Amino acid sequence: MLTGFFLHLKAHKLPVSTRELLTLLEALQARVVSLSIDDFYTLARICLVKDEQHFDRFDVAFASYFKGVDALFDVRGEIPEAWLRKEFVRLLSDEDKKRVEALGGWDKLMETLKQRLAEQKGRHQGGNKWIGTGGTSPFGAYGYNPEGIRIGQEGGGARRAVKVWDERSFRNLDSDVELNTRNVKVALRRLRRFAREGVPDELDLPGTIEGTARNAGYLDVRMQPERRNRVKVLLFLDVGGSMDPHVRLTEELFSAAKAEFRHLTHFYFHNCVYDHVWRDNGRRRNERFSTLELLRTYGPDWKAIFVGDAAMSPYELTQAGGSVEYMNDEAGIVWLTRIFEHFRRVAWWNPEPERAWEYTRSTQVILRQLGPRMFPLTLGGISRGIEVLRH
């Protein structure tokens, strides 16, 4: 079975090796975990997956391969009585067993459930007998019964079910899932480049050993600068208006970027960058930073990242005075072009779906000037943007 599972993971483009499969087999032989499918899932992921960015792909592959296990939880199919007895009874607490006895015992509860499955022909709402929603039947969801089996309910109600029939711990995810801080950190980590710069204040252990050996055993202590991430990131964040629905996504990205990059400077803008940007939205009327001064201050080696939906009136990009907030002397696309040409590495992450970009004229104007460096604000889009910023 594990050979087929291993090949199934390879088919899902997971970088698993024979050595990792042998490690999993050794762990199973040593009885590291029980025979629970949940325990096996955890052990298999630890042994076979070495990079956090592949966790979601592993979940998809695992769930599809062990679809036979999932089928045991399908109330439309035949219920394997032997499995129910060995697995469910083993997991029941003393309190659960007392609840079962109140209904006439485990055999009586399972027999009644099988009769309901055989007799019931359609959906049922309410009542105290059939498998359905609401009501007081011992079988179903979103109702109330002091002892019963919960089937097909997301989350608990009164939390009194003897057994939750379809509770699973695996999610089908892909690279286009909504972001969270952990996922973004994993993606941004690929942009980091470490170097040793500054005062030598850290012990160079390999150098000390080599120097001592060359010095006929006399201690030769050698120091080196601390290893630090030298990547410098300039982050431009669009705020307000059409970006309001995307605040949480942008916050996730901003939080992860602050944690991953030692040299990170951020600026805000609304719709388009003009002759000034700002650092604090509460003081944006009083504390502004000149865009020209920004270009003089930050060299071309900085990585410039824009986060915005690029959705605005076309006049805000193409006309002087087109800004919705003040009379700008030069068109927005002029300022964006200056920024794009100044920095050697530029990427734009757009929270709107990629399929919608062609219907927004302002997005098309920016794309013509930016080139193929705009990506959706998804895990896959961030990974593609990181590749552009690295090379």
C-alpha cells in the first residue's frame, strides 16, 4: 500500500525520495504511532515532507489517495459493522458509554441507525426519528438529543453527540488559497540572501579549528561578522477606496514581510503614486515624503513591491490633475514609470482575481508599462513574484 501511496505523492509533484519512504516504514515498524489514520497522516507528513510550502499539496494528495477511508464516513453507503465496533468503541470515554447504554446499548444504537438508513428515502427536516436536520432524532445534524450520532454538521451544537460521524482533519488546499501569515512567511523566505557584514563579533568556529590546527595546537581564535539578511525591500501599499475589502489580506502580507526582512521600508498611497507618499495614514496630510527624494534615497538595488488592485479612473493615470484628492502636476503613469525604471527589481501583487484584470482599463495601462510583473495576491502569485525579484 505504501508503494502506491509513495507513487501517488510523486504524481502530485511532491519532492519525496526513497530514503524518506524508508524512514516512514522504519517508524511504522517501530510502532511510533497507533493504527489511527490521523496518527498515520501526522507521521507521514513529518517523514515525507521537508518544506512547509508543500504541506497543503500533501493534504490534497493524502485525502485523494485514502478516499476509501473517507468513504467509511459516507452515510449513503453501507456501514462496516466490524470497523464501527473496533474503532468507535475503542475511542468512547466512560461518559460516552453511559450515554450509549441510556439508548439501549451500542448494538441497539447501531441497529437503529442501519434501519433508518435502509428505510429513509429522502431528506428530512425536524422530527424525532429520521436522519436529518433539526428536531430531536438521535441521528443527524443541527438538532438536539442528549445522546446520539452527529452526521453532516460543521461544528458542534450542544456538544453531546456520542460520536461525530464525519469529522475530519484534512483540508483540500492549493496554491490559490487565501493567505495567512505563516504561508506568506514561507513564500517570502525564498527572497532572503544572507551575507556577513559589519564588525566581527561572532565566533568563527570552523575558522578557529582550522587556525589552531595550522598553528601546531596553539589556540587561534577567529571572529566573523554576524550573518544577516541583506535583501532590502521597499513596500508600496495602496489604501482606501476599492482596497478596503482587501485590508485583511494586505495586513497578512505586511505582517509577514516585517518579520522576514531586516531592511524593510513601507509607504502608503491611494490608487496611484504621485509626487508624494506617506508612512502614517493618520498624518498623511502633514507628514509626506517626496517621491523624487525617495528615488534619490533608495538605490536601484532595493526590491520595489507594490500591493494594490490597480483599479481607478483612467484619468488618474493619464491626466495631470486627475487625482481624486488634489491637483497633481504630472500624470500618475509618469510617476509609476519613474519608479519602474529606477529599481532593477519590481513586482506588483494584485488582490483582485487575475481573470478580472483585462476588464479594468487602469490595470491594463499599468500592465503595459510594468510588463509581466503583476501577480495575483495568492500563495502561487507571491511565489511567482519572488522569482522575478530574485533574478
